[in-house]
Amino acid sequence: MMPSVQATAHSIMSTAMELLNGELATNPVGVAMTEQRWSPPAEGTLEINCDGSFQAETKTGAWGIIIRDHEGGTVVAGVGNPGHVHDVFFIEALACKQALEAAIHFGISKVVIETDSSELKEALLSGTHDLAVGGGLVREIKVLVEENLASFSCAKIPRSCNL
């Protein structure tokens, strides 16, 4: 049985709070220690890890973001529960949009977006999803990037890098 959206959001928030407080000493999801881990961005650039969770049975989702500097320090972290969502791609894109809006709000203009979604990375770097259900959201993200950021890149990373 999949955890509820509330439980997922609580787990994301708990992990974000542990990161903020420097308390994350163990791996909460049992990822093998040999898997790729988070690595810092170049100095002057902030790295945004965004992730979404989707429950197909209830069409609900939750998202989480963390923005870190080149020393690994947390600049911004957040979670959200938008209620009804269409699919996993939509919640992944919503997480990305929320992260970019937070970065822009705090005056951050050089970012690297990291996502574990190959589909989101492809959508952000091409026009492949412009007509898809989440296409409007992807276009909003592209406008945010174009109008507000001096430097932007997007990378697909394994989920273990979200820790």
C-alpha cells in the first residue's frame, strides 16, 4: 500500500528539517552507500533539488524542494500538497515551478535544477511536452527561467542525490 500524500509530505518535510538542522546521519530510504550522492554546484550557483510524489489511485500528489549553495548549506526548503493532480509528470513539473518561484523570490539568479525525472528534464530542454497535459506548466517554467534567471541548467540525477 502506498503512503498517503500527507505521510509523504510529512516525510519530505521531516527530511528537509533534518537537513536544515544537520541531523541527517543515516540514510532514511535504505539507499546503498555506493550509489551516487549529492554534489555541490559551482561557487556562485545554487542547486535546486525538486521531487514529486504521486498516488495514481487517488490522483493526489505532494512535492518537496531544497535549494543549496556550493558548500551544501540549505538556502531554502519547502513542501506542498496541491491536492488533485493529473499524473506524476505534472507533480514533478509543479515541484520544479515551485522551486524556481522560491529561488526568484529570494533573488537567486544562477541555478542548476536537479530532478530524478528524465521526462521533466527532456520537457524543460526541448519542446516535447508543449502540447501535453502538463505542457502549460512547462511553458510557465520556461518563461520564469527566461525572464528571471541569468544562468540555468537542468540535470537528471538519481533519487539518492535527493538525500
